Amino acid sequence: MHRSERFKLAVYIILLATLTVLVGKIIYRPSVPNAFLFAYGIAVTSIILLLFYYAFHRYKDPALIGSFLPRKKKPLVSCMVAVRNEEHIIADCIKSILAQTYGRMEIIIVNDASTDSTKDVLRQFTKQGVKVINLKQNFGKKKALAQAMLGAKGEIFVFTDSDSVLAPDAVEKVVDAFNLDPLIGAVAGHCRALNAQTNLLTRIQDSWHEGQFSIRKAFESVFGAVTCVSGPLAGFRREAIFNFIPAWENDSFLGKEFRFATDRTLTGFVLGARSMGAHLKRKYANSPFVTRENHPLRDWRVVYAKSARAWTKVPETFGAFLRQQVRWKKSFLRNMFFTGKFYWRRPFLPALFYYLHILFVFSGPIIAFRYLVYLPYKGNLLSALLYVAGILFVGFMFGLAYKVESRDHKWVYRPLMSLTSTLVLVWLIFYAMFTIRRSTWRRG
Amino acid sequence: MAPRIITALFEIFIVVVLLGVFSILIGKYFFTEELRAAPEQARSAITMELAYRQAKSDYEYFPTPKTFKAEGNANSIPILVYHGLAETEYKSDVLAEEFKEHMFALKKAGYETITMDEFEQFMRGEEQLPAKSFLLTFDDGIKTSYYHADPVLRVTNYTAVMFTISQQALKDKSRYYLTRDEVKEMQASGRWEIEAHAKDAHNLIQIGPDGEMGHFLSNRKWFPAEERYETVGEFRERISTEFRDAKTELDEGFGVNTENFAFPFGDYGQNTHNFANAQHVVWEEVHKVFPRAYYQSWPSRGFTFNYAAPTEYKIKRITVYRETSGTKLLNALARGTDKSLPHHDNLTHNRGWVPVWGTSRIHDEKLELRPDGGVSGALAFLDGTALWREYDFQAHVKSFDSQSLSLLGMFNDNENYLSCDFYDCSVSVRQVTHNDTITLATTPASQSVTVPRGDAVLGIRISENKIACSVGGETVITAEQPENSRKTGGIGFKVTDPAGRYGGATIHSVTVDSASFVEGFDEPRVVEGTGNPGLSTDFDWWVNSGGAMIQQNGVGSTLRGPANQDTEWQLAYADHEDTESGAYPQNIFRLITRSTWKDATQQVRFRILDYRASDSPHRNESNGVLLFSRYADGDNLYYAGVRVDGAAVIKKKSYGEYHELAYKQVFPGAYDLAQNPNLLPLNTWMGLKTETFNKDGSVHIRLYLDRHDNGNWELITEGVDSPDQHGPEILHAAHAGIRTDFMDVEFDDYRVNTS
């Protein structure tokens, strides 16, 4: 079967199967009718169906469309990485940056007071034109990157994480995407696991990453409203963020400095520039980021370029995996009160999904409890089976979507991620809530 | 290579899981009901299948009980009622194991269940059911009834009726009662029918100011807020709504048309605490919704089985209690089964004596009746005698020391019977009805009658219009039967004694003979033909075919000559191929007695007035003047008589097939269908007589002829129906009667005597 035919067939299977389940949910009359559960179930499936529909039929990679604005001169890109105690992987990361096909680029690495031999590793690259800033004191990722940006000359900032590796054409694709439209304020790249082959856990995470990007970000990208330009490969237009760096690096939540959610929050400034930009500029009027340059406030579009690829190291132990999830949940919680304030100004569909998502994150554990514990305890063992079947079904659909993109067999691990998510991860939201003030930045 | 294959297999496995998950979801959403019920159904299906297999093997080893032989058709139908079936001794219901034993015993004894529809047909007189038919019912719709009974029903091929409480049966979940799904499953099995038991009426209501609780249907409700009882109108409205709802909810819930209602607790108002007239209102209201309503009647005040009666809406059921063995149940059913005449009871065991009040027991080969605490008498009747018509009931009384001893006849229930009341020096004939007791006759003071207190033979003789009491075989008084007395009924005993004395009676043996049936055809009248015997307007006769039997000028006869055009008979028989377009309905004439006899002598005088050479294909040498005996139905009977070809024959008809038992040429001549079609003398009175009796398991029939009508009976021939030939012998009591073909015939002096 030709690849494109196989692609179409898989897409039809996904859409039809999901539609069937949706129709089923609509006509289904449970023995104990409950309007909330009824609406909830329909909403969940409708969202998944629309996600797939937009990702497969409406999304086009902005990096591959071709620029409407041919430029004589390629824009200068500042590629920045903050690193702390990553002596083993930072070299791979920098090597992949040095190997970029894109020509006009400066590379700035900020060493956030590493206590291992990172500093020595970095020194080797200074000869190859890599600018290294060694901080005396541990400031955290945001402040470290702010330091880099203060000296950056690029029109476009590309960030990557110290434990990530870029594809050789990654920066080029990001720039291509920016070139599509001057109103594109940020570009998210496509990210997979670097250490996918290590064990089952990393394989599961890898299969999950695929869908998080090629389906969820693709959906948001259709509306130019990607909510999180993820750390491993994040491109920002200088104009879109430069004035807000002081607000970003000084982010506080519940009266304490909030050190997580670097990427999510930074994306938030791009998305919310019009609604809060003026206020923030006034607030940090004395910051060099504001005094040096003054950029207009625009309705930036935030898009996702599937062809701009990066790989990041994912946790290899379950404990580390959980810690990462808790960190993400905290970021989510923080951004609920940040992005949530203005995201409703974005197109209706992604906005609706965004707020429903917030609802699902909180009601998910309660519903899982109902079906997996409460009803079986009351004697209805079938409910747990049916609930798990529903969860697995969604996992399988994402698995098939993985298969659409990749030829390898890792799609089979995707349902396990759904299961893990339902059985373990959804519950972490409460833990994250209660520990959100304990928020020192720590990686790995 | 290998890892790739493993990977491929793994992917295939995952695809299979995916399809599985998808089918589960499809099942959840599109086959919700099926899936919801699936686990429970699977569990119960497995349990039931195992129970079925167990029951099946139990059945094979179950011994065949000793029982009476099933003969002919059932005259009455017993209905058994169970509730739940208990698994352990700690519940009061019949044990599941006991139930199994009951059904196996019944099945091995030749009993078969009937459906509600068959019962209805039987009650309407539209269908004959074989002897040993019974209706199996359960009340309440309890889970255990279904789960324990169904495997047994499957093994025995029985069906049952479940009287369900709609309020419970329509629920989706219940620990005790059957749920909607289970009831539907029962219906689908084809072994269960659903009828109504109640909606709310199985719950108790407050029936008095002090919080007394009582049965819903038989008491007036107490309204605590208003401090009053409901009015009769409110009572009527409440129970009427209940009946209607009980029906509608089941009908709509299960797609049935319920026409039968079983009273919760068997209480149709008789157990009322605060409303004396409850019974009357309850029956009236239930009958508006349900053509038939069921109550428990054991111990009873009347016969325990149900007799065909199209308009009877009170249906009796026999409660089967805990600790009833299979044998005990069979005996109970045997006692209620219709008895034929003559009946002799040496009282070695209970053949159906049912106490109504006082104490009566079979003990030491005697029947003892004795009043007990507070009751000034005792009454017992013999079950299975409801259809007895004319008989001579004699009792050998060992002793009696009560004030009086009564022999009861035409007993229908404790409020409907005739009696001969024997006192020391007088005998009275009385009629007891619902309203009062009427003395029909008493021996005058002038006539000295001595009723021995010991070793006496007392009797009551019931004939069509007379009641006669006898002492030592001598009739001491007679009375005319009142107009309103029942035409059928059984026998019983009653003792009365002033309270406190407890005088009773001891009976040695009982003998009941059919009174001989003598028909002189003296009363001018016409007995019209009817479709079934129950519809006949005549007390003695049923004209099964031939239009009518005419009684005039002191003789009976077939219709004579051609029926006038457009008369009722002509029109009724216009399409009948044997009647020349209705002109001669009498061509095929069948006159059947309504009474039955077993061993009996039957005789008649007859005169052939005319023979008709009809072109009917049924006119042949077998036509003649013949007497039926043991006429069970139109296809199972014996007949004996003389034929147009001059022969005397004795034949048997078994399941519609004729078998010749005897043949002898009597009248000379050469028979020829066209030229010489009748060798029997015309316009000559002759006598025909048969003797029918059982001997060593065979049926013997002797045919006599009185050629010159001068009392000179000549034995013509004898036929024997032995076992294992021509189908089953008809050994039981059945009807008698006269058959003629293609003739106008007059009859006189018909009589049947028990031999």
C-alpha cells in the first residue's frame, strides 16, 4: 500500500471509530442518568474527534508551506541554552547546535553555577564560537536565560534544553516557519524522546510525545494559538518577548518566586501581549529589557512546525517520571491563572478546549474514582472494565495516529500511557496543588 | 529476523486487543441492555444448566410411585400453588429438594401440567384435557422459585404460571424478587407464564387507630391524620385501582394480557378485621378486571379441584406445604380426583374425606367424626364426588352417640347440600342453602322409627326428583327435590351435638351405587342438539348429532320425515353431506346420557319407522340401531346392536379407528346396498340390551335381543376387549346412549342399571 493511502486509511479508521463512540455516547442511556456525566462523556469524545480532525485535515506545517515574504537576508538567530550540572549530555546538545544547516546564528550557553564539570565541558566549545556565560550563583533557568537574552543580538531566539538534541535542519525549519508570516510570534518544534530505546517507560513516553505534538499542538496551531512552545525546541521572535523578559524572570505565584513553567509562561506573554503588554512594560519601565528596545504590541500567532525536530532526554525511572509530571502539573496550575486570564480572546474552539481541559484535569480524578473504585465497590465490576476500555480506546486512537506518522512499532505503547495517566498521573494534580509553593527549579 | 517476527506478532496482538476494546465500547453503547445483563445472565445460565443436569440424572433414578391409573379425560383440574423454594431448613418455604421430589413423583405418576390457556379452554368447556392434568403455579415472583424450579420444569417438560407483583417484577434490581430481566428470561424460556398477583396489595396497610396493620385488600384503611376509616366507596376505589394497576403494569411491562389474579395471602376478604362485607366487594371488583381470580382452598369447605364452568371466577388452589413428600402429594391429588360409581370405601385409608369443621379422621379402618372445642358438630365430605348425579349412598355405621347423624347428598360445599338427619326416633330430610336450612320432610310422630345406635346401615338415595332416607335398607321417608337444589353433588357426613358433650360417630364402610336410570320418555318435550354436553338443556340427555330428540305420545324418537325447508334444523344441517341438504338431520343420530357408568346393564325398546336409502357415502352395511357403552368421547367408545345387513355386532372405536369384537348374522336375507339395503324389520317393537363389565383387565360386552318385545331376552353374542389389542381398553366409567343411522326410530323404556 502506498504511504499516502495507508495514511488516509489510518486516518479514516481513527475518525470513524471515534465518531462511532461519540454517537454511542449520545444515544446511550445509563441506568442512573446523570446530566453532568452525560455531557462530560460527550465533551471528552467530541474534543478527541475534533483534535484528530484538525490535526489530520486542517493542519499544515508552516515551515513547509513556503514563505510569502522572500527575504534577501536571512534573519540572525540567537540560539540559547541554560545548563546546570549536565556534564554528560551538554556536549551532545551543543554539538547538535553547531551542526545546524542554518548559517546566521550565534550560540549562547549560560552555565547556571554548575557544581560538576559542566564548566570544563563548555570551555572546549568556546573555540568554535560558542559564547559561554558562567553565573557565579544559581539563579534558576529563567534568570539564566534572561542573562543570555540581554546580550543576544538575534532577531529570532531559539531555545533548547541542555538535555536535548536538535535535528540538523531544526533551526532552519523554525526560521522558515517565522518567514511565513510576520505575525508569527513563536514557533514550537516537534519533540520526541532521545532515550526512547532505554526501557519500557521511555518507549511509552516517546509514543506519548508524538501525539502531544503532532495532534494536540497541531490542533492549536491551526488557530495560531499553541499554548506551550516546549523547551526542547522553542523559537521566539525577539519583538514578541523582549520587553516581557523582566516580567517572566520575576514571575511569582502565591507570593513566592515561581521557577517552573519557563516555556509555558513565555508562550503566555506572546499570546497575551495585547491584553497585558502595556501594563507589564509600565511595571518594568526601568528594566534594561524595556529601556533599550520598545516593541509594538501585536496579536501574535503561535504555531507549531512539525518538521522542526528535536529529541529530549525523558526520565528513565518511574520516580523521576513522577517528579517531572508533578512539575508539569504545577506549571499547568500556575498558567491556569496566567494564560487563563486572556486565552478566551483566542479563537472559540481552542479557547473552549483550553477551559474544558482545565475542567477535565480536576474532574478526571473524581470520575476515575467513581468508575474504578466507587461503582465496583457498590458491586458493579463492569463499570471499571468499561471505563478502562474507554481509556484504552483513546490510547489506541493516539497509537494509530502515531502509526500514521512513524513506521516503527512504538505505537503499541501509547495505550499504556493512557492507562498510566488514568491510574496514576491524574491523581498527581492534588499533590501538585498542595506542594505548589515548594517550587525550586530542579531538572532530571 | 526473529525480533521482527516477534514485533509483528506483538503488533497483531495489540490490534486484536484494540478490536476487543472497540467491541466492548460498541457493546456498551449500542447493546447496553444486553451487556448490562450479561454477567448475571451468564452466571445464572451456568448455574441453571448445572442444576438441570443434576436434576436430569436425579430424575432417571427416581422411583416410579404407586398410583392410580389415568383414565379418559379430566373432569376437574387441580391447581398447585408454591411460593419461594427454600435452600435451607431455616425458611418456611417448601424446600427446593422437596419441590423436585414433588414434580418427579407427579411426572412418573403420569401427571402433566397444562397452560393457562388450556385451563381457560377447559373452564369454558371448549377443550377436553386428559386425566392427571394439573396447573402448576407460583406466587410472588421470588427469585428462588425460578432458579430452583426451572431446571426441574425443563427435565419434566412441565410449564408453570408465576403470579407476579408488578411493583417488584418491574424493578431492575432486587435481592429477593425476580427482576424485569429475569421475568423476561422466564417468558423466553417457554416454560413460564406471567399472571397478576398485586401491585401494592402484597404490602400491609394501617387498619386501625392503634397502628394495627392488615391485608391491603380485605380491610378498610385507617387515616391517622383524619382519624377515620376509609368509606366503602373509598375502599372500593382503592382496591379497584389496585386490580387495574396490577394488570396494566404487567401487561405493558411484559407484553402480556393477564386475565388471572391470585389474591395475596390467599385473602379475598375472608380474613378481614374491620369490614364484614369485604369479600363481597373484593370479588365484585376483582371480577371487573380479571375473568378469573385464584385463592387457596386447602383445607377447604368444598371440592379442591376446579370444575368446568364458563362463568366461574373463583378458582381454587391447593397450597403445597413444607414437609410434604411426593407420595403425600400424590395421595392428596388422588383423593381429590373424580370418583366413579359405584364407589365402595372400606376406610382402610383416606380416599378423600375432607373435614370441614369438627374433627374427622380415618383411623383403624373406620371414619370417626367428633366435634371438638367449641363446635357443636363435625362435618366431612368426600372429595372428587362433585359430578355425581343420582345415587344410592349407604353407610355402615359402627356407632354414634351424638344427638344426630346426617348422611349428606348433593354436597357442593358446606352451604349447599341435602341431608338425611337420623335421630333416635325420627328421620328428617333437609336442604341446606347459603341462607338457611329447610326441613323438606320428617317422619311423623305416629310412625315409629328406630335408628340403631350401633351397627346400623343408614342410607340416602338421590334421584332426579326425589330424596329418600333409609334405615337397614328400608326407606323410611322420602321428599321431593326442591327446584333450586343442585343437579350434581357428592356425599358427606355430619354429626351434631349440643356443645360440651362431644358425641360423635364412627363409620365402618361406605357404598355408593348409581341409582338406575329409567327413561320413559313420558314428558312431552324436545331435546335440542348442542355442541357439547355442558350446553345441553336436558338434565339426562345430550343430543350429539341428529338435530333433536323428540318426546311425545309417551315415546322418544328421532326427528321424523323430512324437515321443512328453512326450519332451524334444516338450516343447521344444510351443509351436512349425510342429511340431504338438511332435510334429514336424523340420518346420523347420536343420543348420549349425561351420567356415566362403569359396569352397567343398558336396555331400550325401539321401533324402526322408516329407512332412507340416502346417497350419502356413509350409508352402508354398518348402519343400524346400536347402544353405546363407555362412551368417553366421539372417538373412544364401544357399541353393540343390530345392523341393516341383518348382523349383530359389538365394536370398539379407539382414537377414531373401528375394531370388531363380535359378529353374528341375526336377520335373514341378502343385503345389497342398492337393491336390498335394509334387512331389519320396520314398524316392529323390539328390545336391545347390553351388559358391560370389566373382568381381569378386559372389557366384556354382552348383547341381548328381545325380537318380539315379549321380555324374552336372547343372548346373541359376547365381545371381549383384551389388553394389547385395538388400542387401550376403556376400563373407566363413561357415558352410554343410542345410535341410529339413516332411519326414523322410536324408543321407549330406556334404562341403565349398575351391575
